[in-house]
Amino acid sequence: MKPTITEHEAKDKVERYIEGALSALPGSAKRKPFTQHRSECADPTDDGPQGRFEISATYEVTGLEPARFAEYFDAIVQWWSAHDFAVLTDSRPKDQYVFVRNKADAFDMSVQANDLGKFYVGATSPCVWPNGTPEPQAAEATEPEQPVAAPPEPEPVRKPRRAPVDDEDFAQTNWTDGGASF
């Protein structure tokens, strides 16, 4: 298992990338926190072990003119291109959304806007170990499995207490009170 940067370093890098992307916008642009997450890598893209986390942050950007959103998108995409990001999804013009990944460190970023005049920029780290090195329980999980105890013996097959009823016999039975007592 390979060491990674720490969660703290990942959080710092997420913030630096967001600041960098926002530097492509006019001086009127102000960011306000929208979401910040520390999510377990439940389905890591690198098929790595459990115990690692992705660090992400998204900011709403205020102080922008909605009529110029397309121009702002172009400016951020240009900044990304100059900083080793590859565009993975560009949904423009149908949707106002672009998703990129850094070629060197696998950090993801996105820019998204909506018809309500909201503009968002976010970044997500790749999966990282909290302290930069694999946790002891993760290392143990990758060791060869120890033999497990044999499964319990199945219970013996029980014979029915009475013979199954044949449909023909059932139809021919006299169900009137012919002296049978219950």
C-alpha cells in the first residue's frame, strides 16, 4: 500500500486549487462556503483498501453577473488548462457544468451554474490516508486470510410425521360426520 498526502495536506490543496480557479474571475467575485466533506472512499477508483478518505469543498461564488457566466466558465477552463487539468466532462451549452481532473495528482474540480443565478466552484482530493500512511487495520486486511473454521454440520433431514396427502385421496374422502370423532 502506498502512502499518500495527509488529510490536512489534501484540504490545503483543495483550497489552493479553488483559490487558483477563482483568480481567473473578476475582482468582484467573492466566495462563500457551500459544502465541505470528508467522505470515506467506499468505491475508490484505484481499487485501494478501505480506511482512506476524499476531502472536498464547494463554494458559491457571489458578485458575478449571470449574463456573463459563459465568459466566466471559459476563464476557469483556461486556468485549468494552464495548470495541468484535463476536461473530463463539458456539458455546455445544454448544462452549465464542467468537470476536470489534474493529470499530476488526480484532484478533481468542477464549475457549475444554474438558471437561478448561482455559480459554484468545487474541488475533491483523491483517496488519502488520514495521516498519509496506511492505517494498521488496513494493512492487516491485506494479509492472506487465515483458514476459517469448518461450517457447522447441517441438521439431519427430518422425515415428515405423516405421508403427504394425495389430491385424489383428498377428493374421495367422505367429510360428512360419519362417526369420526376428533
